[in-house]
Amino acid sequence: MLVAVQCMCDLLTSLPHFNYHMNLIAVLVPRMNDKLLDGQVRQWIFLQCMHMYIYCVAHFKVHMHVICI
């Protein structure tokens, strides 16, 4: 699970304009609250989502799609 999460987070943060970024966000965001996952995995997802959010706000002025999910 950790490798899959890392790959999704890396794809999301390295290519925030990726055409399936909403699908990645929709998969990753609920995992931040998944009690079955290790706390380290949840923290990793949170940090990567925040990184992507900050990047989008700074470069694209787009942030509502992240807030909606």
C-alpha cells in the first residue's frame, strides 16, 4: 500500500496538471482519515496533498477542487 500511495502522491505533486489529478485526489484524500493505515502513510498523504495545494494556489490560482473533496 505504501508504494502505491507514494506513486500516486509523486504523480500528483510532480504533475499537478495531470489529466487524472482529480481521480488521484479522490483516492488519496479519504486515506488521510483511514484508521487502518499506518500514521506515517496518512501523514505522507497529508503532506503531499498540502504540497500540491500550495503549488496550485501559487501557480494556477486554482484551489476550489481540492477544498470540495
